[in-house]
Amino acid sequence: MKKYLSLVKLLFVQQYKSRASSERDGRKRRVGTAVLYVILALCFLPIALSVAVAIYYMGKVSGGDPYICMFLTLMCQGLVFMFGVHAIMSNVFIVKDADKLLYLPVRAPVIFLAKLTVAYLNELITTFVTVLVILLPFGIGAHIGAAYYLLLPVALLLIPMLPMLLGALVAMPLSALIARFAKNSVIKTVLRIVIYALLMALYMYIVYRLGFLTGSENGNILDNPEAYAEDILRELTEQLSKVMVYFHPNYLLVRAMTGDTFVRRMLYLLASIGENAALLGLVFAVSLPFYRAMLGMTADSGGRRRMSGYNVHSKGTVAELMRTDLRRTVRDSQMGFQSFAGLVIMPVIVVLLYFMMGLADEGGTSFIELMRVSPLYQAIAPTVILIYMTMLNNGTNVLGLYPISRENRSIFMLKCLPVPFGKILLAKVLLATAVMAINSLITCVLIVALFGLKWYFGLAMLCQMLTLGFGSMCITTLADLKCPRLGWDNFNQNLKNAKNSWLAMLVALVCAVALAAVSAPCIVLYALFGGWYWLLIMWLVSIGLGIGFAAVAYRIMKGKAAYHFGKIEV
Amino acid sequence: MIKLYDVSKTYGKAKEKAVDSLTLEIGSGEIFGFLGPNGAGKSTTIKMITGILIPDSGSIEIDGVNIADDPIAAKSRVGFVPDTHDIYETLKGIEYLRFIGTMYGVPEAVLRENIDKYADLFEMKGALGDMVGSYSHGMKQKLSIIAALIHDPQVWVLDEPLTGLDPQSAYRLKKLMRERADSGNTVFFSSHVIDVVEKVCDRIGIINHGKLVAVDTLDNIRQSDKVSLESLFLTVTGEGE
Ligand SMILES: Nc1ncnc2c1ncn2[C@@H]1O[C@H](COP(=O)(O)OP(=O)(O)OP(=O)(O)O)[C@@H](O)[C@H]1O
Ligand SMILES: [Mg+2]
């Protein structure tokens, strides 16, 4: 017990300690964090206040109906769940401190329990906010008796239980997924963001379905707001009474809070506590074996010996590699020109095209205007332009074409750095992609403005350019790594007859063919049957394929990086 | 600690091995001098120790970490001063040092402290704001030396570190090598200047045509045959009487 408590304390306090290296940095960071929270709070205050007011009225109109209260409780839990899954994943299952905790003379279940407790404590904070914003105003609005408020703290303690169970169930497969990609921080981050967005969307959807859709056909809110609200609430209550019993611990809890006699309240309360305890036991039983498995996995792969005291896999490596690379290229006049000329060329070409096709003839209408009348213009034009731009983009981005040859004799430096070669290449590709992204953004904005495309097609084009650009740069980077031209004295001279720009054009050509192959059927279907969804499908499929291409190209590049780096003799 | 076991390396299409079955062990707290005529394979050996080249056969361990098994961990323990000066010319000295520091994961405060300390020692403070391209040969050399030390490596590998340094800096470098060895680190450097090797090293190895032809402590060499290191060097490399 003592071990458990001190472990909880350690783990809980640890997450709020800044990892700053010096005391001064630490204080600066703490102040920064505090300011950030204040700003965040100020941003959310209006929302929270309006929610509270709305719920106050809800309480008033419904008169403290238990089913509405259950629904609100569930809403609280939804929020807790949403924010909690991430916390459970990173606090409990993704075991970063395995090597530290494994040496402690504490058994794994105790550690696991401590970690769950910490996750619970964290969820309590969210719960507190939701109770403050949702359950409290409801009670005030409904003029419920004192017992409701007396039981509110108990509710506060019990509300996180259900989200904990669900959270653990959801977090387990997700953590396994993330742990599988644990060595790739980019994919890991993307995964986390995607998961988060999905949960958010799910929550929104459920709330939308459960509550706010029901009253939509009941007349106009402006005619008679009171009656309107009552209508909605009646319907809502009806529906909720069917659903809420499935969240049985909540049902019991709210019954206890809104019940009429003391004995009934107590019975319901005890039953609710009992059910929640059972839930907790279930969570524990289900997730302990999983935790053990994860621990084993991390401990195995984490068998790497201690470094010379510093964490070599510090976060800023890729960013620093990119920054240094950028500095070097920009400051070298030859390389700088070669690398950034593309930034100017593409927009200039777009403007030129506009002047060629956009100027009105004698009749007063221009070619572009003629085309724009066609219903197929918005379907075909983006794809055609995209294909054209992909070719140009890929062939001209010197940053992405000769990333290794650019290193010249100092390539030995990269080879003796304690940084995985895959990361070095990633930094190079990202830098080239970033430059290309600026280029593409300008170009797309110009195209949308000049050629009258819908903005969302411009956005789709931009996305697609990025995926294709990233993918083909992975390929060209690998090709340059395979046989780099090192030991030059003049960069321009060195690039003459280099085959990489041809390779890039070839890759772009293949991409173009693939794009056309995907787009053509959809455009034909769109032309035949109409319906915007054909275009949506077209872009979704093609961007999906683009992402797939980028991912595969990146994997290949990363997989071969060490081998080809090893072969370079300097 | 550095351990090389039966290490060989042949460059690309070359017929001769640049390094041939080299086995060598250098302990902690030791300064090891690596001698040999031009083209003997010194730089090649050093490049394999620092992870720049991969040996064709044999294994290399840095502080018990096999480079082939865990290159990142092994490399993070090594500080390397190359014999060429192909440092990023379009970076400022300070930017270069910060870059290296970040790559080795050195915390900001430590990084600042170490840059201060070593830049002071080699009188490079004023020059750190300038582009590396504008540095003299010796200044680049000093920058490499500082860069190799900012992550406080257990193994310090230097390829002909004294060429191009003025007497003052050379003296400070030698002192620094001694200090690092005394605090339990390994110092490995190559040279063909016998005087220097004689003054600084605890142990020496002589390599010729890629083969290690002699390894011993300086004391032993002095006591046993009453030969000078110079005559030993000339004998084993085939120039002696
Ligand atoms: N990049 C390279 N490609 C092909 N052969 C090389 C390369 N670098 C070195 N060699 C060959 O390998 C052999 C050993 O060279 P190394 O650079 O190791 O010698 P060294 O002992 O450092 O000589 P020095 O005292 O001149 O620096 C030489 O025969 C050299 O020609
Ligand atoms: Mg050499």
C-alpha cells in the first residue's frame, strides 16, 4: 500500500515537472505554460459559459428530469472519455519508463494499478470541469433539492469510471498499433492526431444523434420558444429513457441524485458504487495481461544500453538537420539559386498561361471563359493542371534531386553522427517538400484566382501535389544516395548530365498516368450521371493513392538508407 | 575503450587491402598513438572506428557496444577530429557547433558551457560568429576539435590532429588529451610525427601496408632494446638497416 501510494505520487507529480535542463529554463517554461493555460481558459470561457447557461435553461424547462440528467452525465463522460483515451494510452500502456520501473522492487500489478490511478486522477480534473459546466447549472436550473448537490462530489468520483473502462478497451488496440510504429516518430504523431480526430468526430456524431436532431420538425423556434423547448425535451426524454438504461451505473447514480426518499437514494447510490467497482475490476482484469505484454515488448526492444548520458534521440534532430541544410543551401549562391529558382518559375508559368488563354478575342470572350461555361470544367481542369504541375515540380526541385551530392566531401560528417540514416534522409526530403509546398501553395492560389477554379479543388490539388512530391523525392533521394556525385568543386558543373532529373521526370510521368487512370472513369461517370460525389470519390481515391505512394516510397527509402550510406566510401 | 577484432577493409575496386586483419585493444584512461607511413591505412582504420566506413570483415566495439549491432549508441560515444577540413563552409562556427550539439542530444545548458570552455581554450571565441569558409586551416582544425568534445565523448579519435596547429594550440591540445585520458576516457590519434607521439602517448601501434606490425607501451620500447622509437619505426616499416 505504501509503495502504491508513493508510486502514484511520483507518477502524478512527474507529469507536471518540466524537463528543462536548468532551473532558470524551468521557470521560464513554467511561466510560459501558465500563460498558455490562461489564454486557453480565456478562449474556452465563453463557450463554457454559454453551455452552462443553455443547460441552466434545460434544467429549468425539464424540471430535473432524471433521463435528461442521465444524458448530461453521459455527455460529461463522453468528454472525459475523449480526453482520457489519449491519457490512458500515453500514461498506462505506452511504457516509456519501463527500464526505470522494472528495477523497482514493486510487482507489476501494483505499478499498473498506480498508473491507472494516475490516469483516473487526470480524468478527475476533466470531470470536475464538466461537472461545473454541465451538472451544476442543471441542478440550479431545475431547483433540485440539496441532496443533488450533496451527491455531486460522489458523482464527480464515479463519473470517470465508465470512460476509464471504455478508454482502456479502446486504448489497448490503439496502443498496440502505435507501439508497432514506435520507432517512427512521424507515423506515431500522425496516428495520434488521426485517432484524436476520429474520437472527436465520433463524439460529435453521437451527441448530434442522441439529442439535438429530435426536435427539428417541431415548428419554428421563434414562434413559441417555450413550447418548442418543451416539445424537444419531451421527445428527448422519451428517446433517452430507452437508451439510458444501457448505461446502468449512470442510471443508478442519477436515480440516487434525483430520488425522492433517503433510503431509496442510499440504495441506488450503493448499487451504483458497487457497479462501478465491478467495472473497475473488469478493467483491471482485462488490461493487466495486456499491460504485461506491452511491458515485455518495450523492455525487449528497449534493451539498448545507456547512452553517454544524453538522450540521442532528442526530438529536435530532424528539425535541426533541416535548418542547417537550409542555411547551407541558401547561403551558397549557386546552390541557393538552383534550389529556389523553381519557386519563381512555376508561378510565372501560370501567369503566362493565363495571359495566353485568358485574354479576350475580338468577340469579347476569352478562351478560359469559354471553357468555364462547360459543366465539366471544374472536373477536368484541376486534374490536367495537376498533372502538368507534377511534372514541372518534380523535375525542377534541385533540393530534392541532389540532396546527397550536395553534401560533397563533408558527407563523412553525416556518416559519423549518431543519427539514424533514415532520419537524415527524412530531413532532406522534408526540406525539399517544404520548399515545394510553398511553391505549390503560391501556384495553387494563382490558379484558383486566375482560372476560376473552386477553392476546394485548389486545396485538393495542393494536397495531391504534396503527397506526390514527397513520394517522388523519396525516390530521387534514394537514387542520389545510391550513386552520389561527390568531390566536386563546382556544383553546376557537377549537375550536368546527372540522371536524377530524368528519373524525377519519369516518376512524375508514372504518377501522371496513374492520376489520369483514376480520374478518367470518375469524370466520365460525372459527365454521364452528374452528382458531385463522383468528383469527391475521384479526389479521395487519388489522394488516398497519393498518400499510399508517399508512404511506400518513404518506407523503401528508409529501409535502404543504412545500406547505401554504408557503401559510400570517403 | 576501443576493441578491433580481425578487421579488414578493401576500397571499391582496389586490389590491396587498405587494412588487413587488424586486431587491437585500447583501454580506458589511455592515450594511444597510431603510427605509420603515408597510405599505411591509419585514416581508414579511424574511419571504421568512427562508423564512416563499414569493415568488410571483423568487428569493432566502442565501450562494449558493437558498431554493427547498434551504430547509433556506438557513434554517440565517439568524438572525431578528421584530417580533412571539409566542414560546412556556409555555416557560422557557432551554428556548426550547435548543429553538432543537437545531433548528439547535448542539453542546451551543457552545450553552451562546453562551447564556452573549449572556445576559450583555443582562442576561437571571436571567430565563432564568422563563416567557416573564412577560417584558416588551423582555425578549421580547432573548430573540429571543439566540435568533437562538446558531447563529452568516452572515446576521442583524432586523425593527424597536430598538423596545422600553432605551437601554443598544439601544446594545449596535448594537455587536453592527457586530461581526458586521466579522467578515464580513451584517446586514439594518428600521426607521423614521432617526437609528438613519444611525448604524449602511453602506448603506440605501428601500421604498415594495412598490417599492424608493432604494439607496445613506450616504456617497454625504451627499456628493452635501447632503441629509439624512430629506429623502431624505420625498422618495422622496412626502412631500417
Ligand atoms: N576513398 C578512397 N578510395 C580508394 N582508396 C583509398 C581511399 N582512401 C584511401 N585509399 C587507399 O587506402 C590506403 C590507405 O589509406 P589511408 O588514408 O588509410 O592511409 P593513411 O595511413 O591515413 O595515410 P596518410 O598518412 O597519408 O594520411 C591507401 O593505399 C589509399 O590509396
Ligand atoms: Mg590519413
